Amino acid sequence: MSKLWGGRFTGKTDPIMERFNNSLDVDRVMWSADIAGSVAYATSLEAAGVLSAAEAGQIREGLGKVREEWASGAFVVKEGDEDIHTANERRLTELIGAVGGKVHTGRSRNDQVVTDLRLHLRSVCAELATELAGLVTLAAKRATAEVDLLMPGYTHLQSAQPVRWSHWMLAHAQAWRRDHGRLVQAAERMNECPLGSGALAGNPFGVERESLASALGFARPTASGDGRGVNASSLANSMDAVSDRDFVVELSGWATLLMAHLSRFAEEQESSRRGSREADIIVFSTQEFGFVKCGDSYSTGSSLMPQKKNPDAAELLRGKAGGGREPGHRAPPAPCRGQANRVLGHHTALLAMIKGLPLTYNKDLQEDKQALGAASTPRSQCTALFDSLDTVQAALKITSGVLATLQPAAARMRGAQQLPLPLLPAVRGARSPLELRTGALNSFMLATDLSEYLVRKGVPFRETHHVAGRAVQPAERSCKGRRVAAVHETQHGAHQVQLAEERSCALTELSVADLQSLHPLFGDDVLAVWDFDASVERRDSIGGVSKRRVLEQADALAAWADAA
Ligand code: ARG
């Protein structure tokens, strides 16, 4: 089969070179964009008087048939089809004869491939944006419905202060919202048309780049978007147009950051609950935390340990690959457990690929530096990006599924122990000490509130912080079942705190007298501090964890996602 570029060649291509050079396996996904580009280009050649109306009509009709063949799966790839551009043109010429050869007048695969890529990515970005907005909607809905559930908030993964489960969920959703914004901005910058730039030096046939751009739905020809009042078309540069892959790197960088965010979400979940019918999902669903459980659909078992139900979905989100591609994509998902940082790896590879390239087009741009798949499998310039975007697409679906099926274990997050025991003697009588310690919200997380109690009585915060710290310390010691006899110095003199052996160790169980021994301004009303709900309600600043603020946030996120 003769090559479309074979004019000056007499020798045959080495079969290994043939495979090495071929990118059809990867760039065939751009078949629709390639046809759309050719249709628009034929029309602009007609407008320029290069093609007669009849010729342009024949070409458009022929391209329509090629489109149908791809769409129905009837397109037959032939030996010598080295990429999607040569394949489509070869087929067009087979269908309509020599006139098909006119479609490439003044055009190069250099301006063609980068136009196709931008067109193709435009629709991928739109899908990804929709998926991301859907994820935010899901989080907002759940947050509204589950706003009353409290859980421990962490810093350094040490329990810190009580927060709302919804606030935790929305914290992740906020990152997703910003990821959406970055995607939209990157897509806007990408939405410029390189076609008409030729191989590198421009088009000699009077092709109208402005109308070519608008026929293909681009905002303008490359690269004239950010001129700030300068005549846009004077900013365009054909050499830049064919060699620029900024937009590829930008999207890949975007994908890297999104994956980092999804990975942080996944990190907070996992499971291996022995004998459980449900799987929990990495840190929050360990037996030790037990805060969340996730449906079977996002877990797998162990080939050896019968009791296991592993949180693979969350781990794959973190390890980044997650099988990468959705069912129906060109390559089946491979087990990806070891392929951590796949998207980050692609991003690094892309940057390494472009950093030393001289202007303008270089075939390196078709090369993927990542040894993905078999060495003999050709990979295009976009393999890294395509694989990253496939991975992101799958990861977003998985995250939605995981989030939708996530079941918070309310009792584990907030067990009985956090009840204000001195205020609820009946409850105290009804539960064993063991039951009283099953929740993760513990009284020590109210130490800040205890300190703030004294602040409200006029004591300087620096001092109250120390007083509350001393209240924690003896209680902690008594936890270990040791007799505590601690003497603490305060501004007000020496106070001895003694807590009896075997006594319940919760901070909430210190008596008013105990507290008064630490500071004289503690009064009976200090018992009201032992209330997790009141604690979160006091945090009512913008973005705070009070119910009103969290509901307001969920509403705003839902409205944002609707409009996104
Ligand atoms: N398949 C090629 C690519 O993906 C098309 C451009 C080829 N251009 C060239 N001058 N060889 O980059």
C-alpha cells in the first residue's frame, strides 16, 4: 500500500518501523473530530476558490460516508493506515476517487492533528465537567440530608474538635468545585483553532482561518485569545500553532491535581471488617475507626483470606489507575494496584517530552515516554493524556459510586460516651462503662470549649488554654487506671487535683469542684460545656461547622452545580 507521503520514497519501510511509527491504535478515538475538521476545511477551500462547489460537495458527502462507517463499526483499517488522518483520507479517496486527494490542499497533518486533538478534548472536557458537577451535587444532597451527624475532626490525624459529617464531605466537594473551575478555564484556553497553519508556515490558498474556527465551534484561531485589546489575529503564529502542546500539559496537570483530591478522599476510607456483609471504605473504615461502610459494588475479596472484603475502589483512587478505562474503552482494565501515581507519571512524562523540543513539529509529539503496554504497541503523543483522562473519567464515576453508597456508622462516630453524663444521670445508669466508650467523639475534644468557657468569663486565652490542659491531664492519667495526685500551679495559687482510681476518666466526669480546683471562675454552668452539638453550633463564622453554615454551604454548592 503506497503511503500518502510516499512520493519521494523508493525503498520500503521496515515492518518494525511501520509498527513503531503507527499511532492509529491510539488516535483512532479522534475519528469524529478528524472528519469534522476535514469537512470544515473542504468548505473553506471552497470559499477560497480552491475547490469547486461540486468537488467540495463530493468531499463532504464522502466524509459523511466515512463517518457512518466509523459510527457503525464498519470502517476497515488497512495496512498503511498509519494514523487516523491517513486512514480517513485513504478511505475518502477510495469512496469518491481522486478528488478526495484535494481535501489536504494547503493542509498538513501537523495542523490537522492538533486541531483534531483540541476538538476531541473539547468534548472530553465537557463530559468531565458534567461528571464533576454531578459529584458536587451528590455531596451537597447528602450533606443536607445528614447534617445532624457529628464526627471527630482531625489535625495530624489526632482527634481535634467535633465537626459535622456533612462539613467533612463538603470540604472534599469544595476541592472538586475548584477542580471544575480549573477545567473550564483550561478548556476555554484550549478552544482555539490551529487549522490553516499548514505544516508550520501558514496557508498559501487564502483559507479564512476565522470562519474555519467558527465552523468548528472554536472561539477563534490559535493563539490569539489573551491579547487584552490587541488585534487578536495579529497575535497568531503558525509555528506556535502546530508545535504548542501547552493545552495537553495543562489538562494533564489538571488531571493530576484532581486525582490528588480524589485520592485524599479515598484515603479517608477503607475496610476489612471481618465477617461483615458490607465493606467499609481506607482510614475511616478500618476496624479501628469504623466510621463508614461502603456497598459491595466497590469492594473485592481476598484469594486467600476468606473473611476479607477489601476497599479496592478507594485504594485504586489513591493508587491512581483504578483500572483506568471504563468498560468499552479500547483496552481492558488491567489490575493496577502497583501503578501508583499513574496520572502524575503521565504528567511528568509529558513535560519531559516537550521540554527539549525545537520548533516546530517533531515526531516526539506522537511518542509516549511511558512504557505503557507492550513495547511493540505504538502510542501517540496523546497516550499519556488520553490515559490520564480515561483514568480520571473512571475515577470520577467510582468516586460518585463510593460516595453514593457510603454509609456513615453514626454510633461509631458518636458513641454514647459523649453524652453529657453529669446532666443525664438516667442514661449513665442505663449503660455500662464499656458502652460509654464506644464512640470516637470523646470528651477531650471539648477541651478547647472548656478553655473558651473561661475566656467568656474574662480570663486571658493563654491562661485558659493551660487550665484546660491541666483538666485533661489528670483525666487522661486516670484512664490508665492509676491513682492520680497531681499538683498544678495556676496564677491563683497551688491546686491539688485528685481523681480516684477506677473512676471514669472522661473529661466530662470531672466535678465542678475538680474544675474549681484548677480555676476559681469555674461555676455550675460549666456542665453545659459538655455538649458536642452546642460546641459545633458555636462555630458559626462564615465557613464554620454550625448547622446553619453547613446547610447554607450545601445549598450554595447545589446551586453552583446546577448552574455549572
Ligand atoms: N500521527 C501524527 C501525530 O500524531 C500526525 C502528524 C504527522 N506529521 C508529520 N510531519 N509526520 O503527530
